[in-house]
Amino acid sequence: MSSVEYHYPVIGRKGTGGIFDRLPIQTLEKDHPYQFALFILAFNTIQQRSDTPKVVEEPAATFMEIASIHGKPYVEWAGDRNNDISADYSGTDKKDTNPVPSRFGGYCNHGAVVFPTWHRPYVMLIEQSIGNIAEKLAHDIEADNSNEHGIWIKAAKELRFPYWDWAGKDVPENGLPPVLYEEKVEIMAAGGKKQIVDNPLSFFSYVGGVPFDFSDEKDDSTGQVAYFSRWQRTYRHASSTPDPEGSRIDLLQMTFKAGANDLRRRVAQLFTFSDDENSAIAWDEFSNHTAESKRDIDFINCGSLEGVHDTVHLSLGGNGQMSYPDYAGFDPIFFLHHSNVDRLFALWEWCYPEYWMGSGYERDGEQYPWTQARGTYAQVYNEQLLSDGPLQPFRTEQGDYWTSSQARFLHEQSYPKYYSFPEFEGIKVDQAATSFQERASARKRVQAYYGFDPQTKAKQVALHAWKHLPVPNKEDPAVPSNHSIIPHYRTFAVHVKLLEHAYNRSYSFQLHHKGNAHSSPQLVGTISVFARPDHSPCKACAVRREAGSVVRGMIPIPPELIESIIKSNRGGESSFDQTLAHIKGEFVGRLVDATGSELAGLREGWM
């Protein structure tokens, strides 16, 4: 129990003179040298690296403390000390350790409708910490360099936490930009000079040693070991050894590039919800990978934001911290990843302002609540989730916990957050849309940017080969009233269902095309399970884990690939059923661990 009640409020960049954009990390580095320099110096400072400015700051806002919020160590955050701990997680309490899987001891919310809203104040917290340090550094620089008065302080006030759009058009070719992995970086210094400093985005070294409850994770199926109890820093795609030489960037880049087009297609699908869905159920499908309200017949097949997020975690992490919920927050790239997740959330809620979690969902006249099935540090097993319920451990300036209702939206009528994002495809997320048509047109542009443009694609394929594919007519009730039919053209997708704890750790399903006369073998898409291991020794418990919650995802199949399959099987001479059989027959599924090592291949007829 905390002897003193203490709360560090999450207020973002209040008091900086306005709302400023979170910029892409590449733009920040290239076009805003003063902001970028302060960002790097301040990030190094909160990481408590050697040779960084000794700026006194709130202990709860160090990177070690902020990163600890997400998962391990399972302890109370220094910024939310409470006398009442009756609901808090305890590693010695059977109410927390005996359930199967055991209760989660970190604060983060996954597999629940509050996934997007909980992570919003979390990113605001690190934005606040870095921004406060940046202002102090800027004042010191200007005090020592009078000829640069007004430059550094202005840059500090406008600084917001950057993002990396991992689904951008350049990613399939370029992968991660060097600023995210090189261990040194060049920044602007006072007097217009340049200096080389440690790059805080490349890795983080634990302050005070490895936390007490970190444990090694061994995959018995592949023999891979993540030595979390012995690694003194974070790694990406590390070798299975207690003392890796560093992150394997070549493997990271190869992995990420291979899956980048699939990420783009899946992001595009998030913006294909129609306008006449049930509000709460649409929010459920978009917000999280479990979709508590859904039966198999209910899925719209647009995918979820959390599902795309999961795949990015495993692609970045490999045999490293980003692949494990308990440790992911310690990799600095986590926050650039989640800043982009927040950007996509902001775009989506701008496009679909009427879809919301509400107080629960209705099924056959019965009302059901949303729940956090696994619990968190501050939430017991199956605790009810409400739109005005607490997003612990984040407190507002008034001392209350943030709520999902407060976290919602970035426009001027919303609860103040003091940041926005650059205009994207005509959308400025801090200015609410004025009409349905404005939102519908913007959604179409976002879809096209990320690669979903059926009107254009239909003109590029040989439609005579597609003429046997049935499509609904305009009067079909499944066709939304504001949609038009493209004759002889349809999209294909694979709906994936994975048991969350089938392998008792993070793993993925990969869809591969075998190749044919018109197309080379290729990875088509990936659905990932971002899960923490549960180490109960009970064999019956393992069985119950395997029968637990289901993670769902959707892999769009590129129309070019569908056309190659049709052409390889007598063009349009086959029936639709035969074509469907051909399509299914040319794909193979594989289950792989976070490193890409195969866990299982799927038998014929799996699809």
C-alpha cells in the first residue's frame, strides 16, 4: 500500500500556445531540425542515458516508469500512488494467479473495446514528458546563445510526439527509415553546428538493471529463447543467445518489407465500414481483435485496428521485446508505432463519428456489457467496461481518471489534448466533418491511398476472365444504398480465427500463394496473436487455455493474384464454384512463431 497518495496528471502539451501536429518522424528529422534536436535530446534525457543533460523531472515521467505501465514489472505506476489497493493486482493473491489464463498484471487494455482509447492518454504521457524536458533544454540553449533567441523555445512548444506510418507507400520498398534503428544520429546544435549523439529510438537500456519479474521465454516448438531476464537492453529480432551483438536489422527489414503490402491493404479495409451498421457492434469490430459482441454471421470483414497493430508488433519484434505484451513498452519504437495507431484511430473516428462503444451491445432484445476478460493491474477479471469508466492509471488535471468518452475525438468540441495530425487525404482530424458526403468522399480517398480502389482495379483486370463471377444486384439488401455495383468484379478475403492461447505466446498465421504460371510464390498476408505467456503448471489449465478466446482477422487477397489464378485455370470457362476451388487450392497456410519459424502447416481442405 502506498503511504502517500500521489497523482501525476496526463495533460499533454497544455500551456504551449495551441494545438500542433504530430509529424512523421522522417518529416521531423528532415524539415524541423530544431524540433528534432530537442526531441532526440529530451528522449535521451528521460531514458537517463549517460552524457545527457541533467534536467530534474518528475520521477513518474522517466522512460523506465512510462514503459513499465504497459506490462511488466507488475507494480503500481509512480504517477498513480493510491491508498486503496483493494482491486490491484498481486502476485501472491489467488484471485489473480489462479484463474486460467491468470490475470494480467500490467495496465494496458488489449482484446477489448477500450484498446484505442486507453492507448491515447498513454502516448500523451510520453509526449508530455519529452515536451516538458524539451522546453527546459530550449531555455538553457537560448540563455547561452542570445543570437538564437526565439528559435529553440518556439520549437519546443510546437514539438509533439512523432509517428511512423508503417503502412505508407514507401514501406514495401524501403522498410524502416534509418532514424528508427541506427544507434547514432546527427542533430542540430547551438550556433548552427551539427553533432552526433546517441539515438534513443534504436534501443533502451534498463535503468537500475533488469526488473525483478522479467523471465526468459522459450518456445519449445522451435527452441528459440528470448532472454528477458538477462538482456540489459531491448532488441529487435535478436539471436537466441543471452548476449546478442545487437538487433538484426537485416532480418527486421526483410520481415517488414515482406508484409508491408498486406498491412496497407488491411488499413484500407478499416475504412470500408458502411454507414448503416449497428453503432456499438461496428465499434467492437473496429476497435479490437476479439470482438466480444460478434457471432460468426455478424462479421462485416473490415478487420480491426488492434489486429493490424498486432502484426506490426510481431514484425518489428521477432525474438525481441516488441513481440511480447509484457515487455513491448520498453522498446522506444513502441511509442512511434502507437502514435500511428492513434493517427489511424483519429482518422477513423472522423470518418465514423456515430460509431461508439456506448454502454454495451444488444442481442435479441437483451443488453450485454463490455468486459475486460483478462483483467489488468487495476481491473479484476471480466470487469465491466463503460465509456465513462476509468482508463487507469491516467488521471486528468482534476484528479479523476481519464475516460474513453474524454479520450474520444481531437476536434475543438472534444476534451482538450493539444495535438493533431497533418492533413491527410483532405482530412484534418481537429476539424469535424460538416456532412455525410464529406466523410464518405474522404473514406474513399483513404482507401485508395492504402491500396483499395475497386473502380480502378476493375479497369486493370481482364474482365472477360471474370465474367462468370456472380455479383449481387443493386436491389440486394446486402448492398448499401449509397454503393454501386461493379459488373463482373468482386473482392476476395480470408477470414482467420485463431485461438489466443494455442501456443501460450505470440504467434501468427501466414497465408502464402504457391505460385502459378502467371504469379510467383509469395506471402499474401499475416494475422498475428499478440499474447502473453501463461505459465501455470496445471495440464488441465493448458487445455482450458487452448479452448479460450478467439482472435480474428481478415486478409484481403490482391485482385492481381485472383486474376492470375483465374488465367491459370482456363480463364473464365470455369463455373464460380470451380474458380473458388482453384483459388482455395493455390493457397497454403502456416502457423509461425514471432521469429517466423514454422510451428505447423495446415492440411488440405483447411480453407
